[in-house]
Amino acid sequence: MLLPGGVGIGLAIAVRLAREGVAVAICGRNQAKLDDAAAQISQHGSVTPVLAEPATAAGAETLIAAVPHTDILVNNLGIYEAKPFTEIRPS
């Protein structure tokens, strides 16, 4: 399972899936936050933290290299206004 971030709802999903035996991978842009989330998830199961910004080509390549096979993808992106997908820009 691949999950962006590691806070709030995303962290809760990752913990639950880890408890169910899913090997969880999380990605994030901040090493300290990523380490904190990985520590919490690892109390319940397997976790692979990946420092990457998947909204960029380089970040996507880093993430794919670290986690080449994914069965479940949770796209847990907080967007605060409705807009077409093609108009969403990385912050």
C-alpha cells in the first residue's frame, strides 16, 4: 500500500492497514515528519518511508524506484476547492 504523507486521516489509514498485515509505504517531503509517521506505523506492521515529492518528475522517479510494485494506492491529497484535476498545481 502506498500512501502520501503521514498525518491525520492518511496516518490513520496507514496504521489500520498495517494492523491488517499490509506492507505500507508512505512518502513525504519532510524527513522528520516522515520518520515520526513511520515510527507510529511500525508499531503495527511493516512500513517503508520514502522521502520524495511525487508531484515532480524527480520525486515520482524516486518513489517508483523505492516502491516499484503497489497493490493499493491511497491518494490522500487535501484540496480545498473543487476544480478540474488538470488545474491542480503542486504547492
